Amino acid sequence: MILTIENKKEKRYQRILTQLKSLLTKTDQPIPRMATIAAVLHHKMDHFFWTGFYLLVDGELIVGPYQGAVACQILKKNTGVCWSAILKNEVEVVPDVHQFPGHIACDSRSNSEIVIPLIDKSGLIVGCLDVDSQKFNHFDEIDKIYLTRISHLVYQYV
């Protein structure tokens, strides 16, 4: 059997999910869980340039645990990919962030992005998982499926 790039990526995500489930057993607190998820994803996935969370606090979207270049601390309200995903309550996959209306360029080296709304145990959107790549058109359906599953681990005590 020949492994395609998609198969390799899916297998890597499956290993990461297994690893995260074993790592996230010490606490049910979301911040250390987010920090662990960001670190594992950032160091295990090729071409993840910025990997982290933004959290809704008093109507603002502020940076949470992350790995990568320095982040925007507060994202301009109702602007950019993160706010779009939150307002629509759906995953945003952006092949070229420079073409996205209202894109917030925290780092001009980012070229594609995926954002997953972060849902707490009560079903409320409390922020998002945000991953940027320096490669254009880097994220696909496999990323969407697995990053959504991984984001669910923040509030699911394993």
C-alpha cells in the first residue's frame, strides 16, 4: 500500500490524538489543556507556523496559549478569520489569507489559516483554535476533521 500525503497526515493526526488523550489526564482546567494541545500540534505538524487559541473575554477576542511568532494580543472586533469562524459558528479554512476581507495580519509571513470555534461543556463558543501556515493552501478537510476533534479535548476530561 502506497501512503499518500493525505494518508500520512491522517495517520499523524491519529497519533497526535492518542498522545493528547494520554497527556490530558492530569487536569480538567482548560488553559493547561490548551497549552499542551498548542505545543503538541505546533511541534508535530509540518508547516504549522502559528498554533494557538484566542479566547472570548468580555466581548473581546484575546490571545490564549500558543506556540510560534508573537501574536496579536487582542483581535479587532468582528474582523478577520477568527471572528468570522466564531460569528458563523463554523470552521474557516482560508487558502490565502491575503485575499480574506478584513484579515488581521499579526505576522505577514502567514499565508493560509484554519480556525475552529472552541465550544465549552455547556455548548457555548468561548474562543477558537487558530493555526497559520507559511504555505498557501495548506489546510484541507483532514485538518478540519482532526483539528475539530482535537479542539473538543479542551473541555472533555479524558
